[in-house]
Amino acid sequence: MNSFSKKILALILIALALAACATSENFKQARTEVEAGNEEEGLARLEQELKANPQDTELRNYYQRHKEVAVQRYLALGDNARSAGAMDRAMQSYERALRFDADNQRAKAGLELVRKDREHRTLLVDADQALKAGQTAEAQAKLKTILSENPRNREARALLRRIEERQVKETTTPQLNAALKRPITMEFRDAPLRTVFELISRQTGLNFIFDKDVQPDARTTVFVRDTTIEEVIRFVLVTNQLDRKVLNDNTILIYPNTPAKTRDYKDLVVRSFYLANADVKQTANMVRQLVKTRDLFIDEKLNLLVM
């Protein structure tokens, strides 16, 4: 090897040494940033260094290890933010995870869930406004759309339950007319029960229908002054072990207050339960054993129990 070749080789070795020193310094700075908590900046610097020095095994291993830790941390931050309703923070965290792992399916799913959550929030507001405007069917449709996609949405479940409870109340207890609120004065001592109801009927225009098992010779004593007719009826029923069922705005059925009669005259009520933390099949089996009923319907997709 002549002197010129030796000089060229020496220059190459010096250049490699300088490059190695530069790489080592950049690697050191990047590690400092990562370990100080500036993961995003540090990993970005490491990524650039790795592109320039793909053969550096130590650099590659360090980058891959800390990239995975960062991605998992951003995913956890995204999940926690979404659970707390902080959709902007959740989206930022999922996007940061994708910045270092573009194919991460969990981050992509998180972004899709955030998008759905925002849609559901809009639907929930619309449903609440529709309900306030008296558009119950429209409100129910919007809430069921939410629950078909996210059965765990607590606000949608609570609002739908409120609507169903209101509907049950409206359909099983028709409002009596204003006559029930009128005051009345009555004085009966050991009088036939039917006589008391005949007087109330003449005063109010209400119709009373008696179950065949109400004793025809039943008697009662009533002394009231300026008491609403509704209260008088309640007092008479309670003291004679009777109950009532409102048939329409001016007709009341009187029947013995016994389990058998209550079962006969009880209105059928359909209730829906969206289960968040239980398996619908197991819950249905447990309910069947507890209440001895077969009138159950389940929807596994919605985790819904109807009875």
C-alpha cells in the first residue's frame, strides 16, 4: 500500500469515527429526553437517527422498546380520557399512539369509538329535546339507536327508563276527572257499603262496578267533613279490605284486596333492562328461578332483558 492509499484510508477511518461520535451524542441526547419524560421528542429524534444508522442494533433495540412503552401509555391515556368523557384528549392520545405505530388496531378502534361517542352525545341531546317537546316516539328511537351501538351508555339507558316508567304510569293509571278533588261531607253509621258509593256516584257522576266477590251485605261507618272524595274512597276501601282499579276517567272497579284478585286485575307491564355488567342469558335464568316466570325475552346483541 503506497502513502497515498494510506492517507485515504486514514481519512475514511477518521470520518467514521466522527460519525460514530455524532451518532453516539445524538443517541445520548435522545435517551436523555425519553428518560426525562419527553417521550415524543426523544422518540422522534431516535427515529431519525435510526433512519441514518439502520445497522445500529443498540439504537434499534432501545427505540423499539421505548416506542412500545409510549404507545401503550398513550392508549391507556386515551381509554381513560374517553371513559371520563374528555373526547378531545382521548383523540389526541390515540393519534399519538398511531404516530409511532401506524397500524395499531387498538388506537384505530379508539378513534372510531370517540367518533361514535360524539354522535351518541348529539343523539342524546336531540332525544332530550324531543322528549321535552312531547315527541316521545322520536326520543325513544334516538335512544334505541344509541343503545344498539353501545348498550353500556348510562345516560341513554337512564333516559329511556324514565320514558318507559312515564308511559307505564300513564297507561296503567288513567287520570280521574276533577270530581275526585271535590270536598264532601258525609255521615254514615253502619250503613251498607253500596249506599256510600251510591251517594258518591250522585255527587260526582262517577260509575262504580263491584266485583262479584265483594260482599253484598258489607257495611261501613263514615264521618267526614270537607274531605276530598278521593280520600273518602281510599278510607272506605282500606277499612273494608278492598282495592280499586281505574277503568277510565269516570269508572272505578271495586274488588277484594286479595292476592288472587290483585293478580286478576293487575295491569300487565312490559319493562326493558339494558344490562351493563352481567350476561343476559345468565340473568334471564336467574330471574326465571326467582319469580317463576316464562315471560322473558332476551336480545344478546343489545344485552337486553324484557319482561
